[in-house]
Amino acid sequence: MRNQIFRTHLTELLGIRHPILAGGLGPGVSDGRYVAAVVNAGGMGFIVHTGYDDPDQFIDEMRICRELTGGKSFGVNLYISRVAGSVEKIIARIPQLVEHGCSVVETAGQNPAPIVPALREAGIKVIHKVPGVRYAVSVARTDVDAVIVVGNECGGHPGIYQIGTMVQAAQAPGVIDKPVIIGGGIGTGSQIAAVLAMGGAGVIMGTRMMVAEELWPSRAYKDQMVAGNGTESVVIKKILRDNHRVLANHSTAAVLALEAQGVTDFEAYRPHVTGALTREGYRTGNLATGTYDWGHAAIFADQVEPVEAIFDRLIDDAAQAVGRINAMRFLC
Ligand SMILES: Cc1cc2nc3c(=O)[nH]c(=O)nc-3n(C[C@H](O)[C@H](O)[C@H](O)COP(=O)(O)O)c2cc1C
């Protein structure tokens, strides 16, 4: 594992070696084993709470994570939905999070204000993720510890405005009075150095990490990502104002056809976007159907290797980027 080369508000906040978050990966992809590997490599990872229909399985994943890290703390991703009862369900979970060693949550979805006080009271740090600076500004007014802003390049949900990461990374730290973590298309150390240079406290990655050896999706899935060049994604469900960047395949073609017809009833989309199809594809490597969050950073996912090896390369590359800038400084 590489030595710490950056000390930022994020590394200090979470007590981690590198300013790198490995964002929650659903459905059930970022499990205890993977999150433990991220924590052991000096970053912070998040077990996705909604990834487990069976609450006992979620608890098992937290146990596995705790065991594999030798008791280090770890993160959980909490999705706050619009559905009535979502907030109450999350609040009811908090004692379990504390009991099993979760020290930080990555929240996403609705504004986290209703759950932040209970989380903070329990000693859990809150980092809320949004797909645009305009949302981050209002979230930063709540008592969250930090804010994540992801740009259009991201795998998953780039938001309806689809503003690029470079623009948001440059804007966000100037208008948000809390540590800002930047994501969307990040997969190299030079991008990490650039984010820090722009005032960010760290980065978040999802797509780049999908080739990590510790992740359970099949080797065939990972090989397809390695073979990818970053152009294979498409944004679907714009008509539902639920923009979703995923791998282009038969399911996304069917979804785009419905959108072209002006269909706005989600029930028509459901058979193509169901999580069951996606889980099956991760297991078998047959990605023709199902929806697979897949961002532009696929271009950087160039080999299957352990999380620690990915992190080592990122840190070496970041150090080189800083060296290049330092070398230039003396030229002018
Ligand atoms: C396969 C995959 C699954 C994801 N699942 C979730 C999820 O369940 N919840 C969530 O908040 N974000 C999810 N994300 C988003 C990531 O946590 C992260 O914000 C995003 O991937 C960063 O952009 P990048 O893909 O360009 O690195 C997912 C991303 C990927 C690639």
C-alpha cells in the first residue's frame, strides 16, 4: 500500500489514508468483502443498504466487512426514496449500523435533512451525493459533513442537467462551504490531483472500480469492461426525469424506443429495468439484457486486479501529476 501523499478535509474527516471514496454499487454489488478491500487499501467504501431484500443478509455483509478489516470502520450507502416510510425505515436501521461498526454513510436520493440529526447523534458521519452543484448548495445548508457532486460522465444517475464533471469540480468548492468530493468519469491519479487542485477534498469512483478482483460479478462481466473504451454507455429514462447512464444493450434499446413513443408510464419500462435481470447479468456475464450502470471511466478500467493494486496505480499517477505541475512552476 502506498504512503499517504495527500492530507485533505476528507482524509481527516474519515481518518483514511487516501482521498478516495469507492461509491456504493447496487444492486448488492458493493458487498462486505469489496468494501473491506477498499478500507484496507486506504479509502472508504459503502455497502448498499437497499441491495439486500433480506435484512439479515445486510447485517451479515457488515459483519464480513468488519471481520476482514480487523475491526476498522466502514461505510453504508443509504438511498432516501420518495416513498412514504423511507425516512422512518432508515432511522430504524441506525442502531444496527452503529453496532456493526459503520462510521459514515453515503446518502443519495431525497434531501437528507430528516435523517441527518439521528445519524449525527449516533456518531455517524453523513456525506450526501447529488448530481449537480445547484443541489449541493442546498444540501450543504443541512448538517451534513460533506457533499459529493457527480458529473454527467458518471455511471448511474447523472441528473437531468447532465453538466460535466470538469465544470462542476471547478465551480463546487467555491460555492459550497463544506468539503466537496467530486465524481463522474474519475479513473486516474492525474484526475485526483486535478480535483484537489480545484479545491475538492477528494474523489468518488464507481465505474473504474468495477474490475476489482474482490467484486462478485463474473470475470466475463469484468472482461467486457476491460475491453470497453468508454463509448458504450447511453443515458436512458430522460422522459421520466430519472436520467440513468448505463451500458447500451437490448434493454436500453427497448427503453429508448418507449421514450421515443412518448411513453411516461413506468410500468411499461419495468420489465426492461428490473434489478433481477441485472443481477443475473452480473452473475453470468451475459449483458445483452438488464441495466448496468456504466460510465465513461470504463476507458480507465484496463485490467482485473485487486483494489489495492488499483489504488497504488492511482496514487503513483497522482504523484506524477503533481510532479509535472511542480516542474512547470519553475519554468515561468
Ligand atoms: C455498477 C454501479 C452501480 C451503482 N450503484 C449505485 C447505488 O446503488 N447507489 C448509489 O448511490 N450510487 C450508485 N452508483 C454510483 C456510484 O456510487 C458513483 O457515484 C458513480 O459511479 C461515480 O461515477 P463513475 O461511475 O464515473 O465513477 C453506481 C455506479 C456503478 C458504476
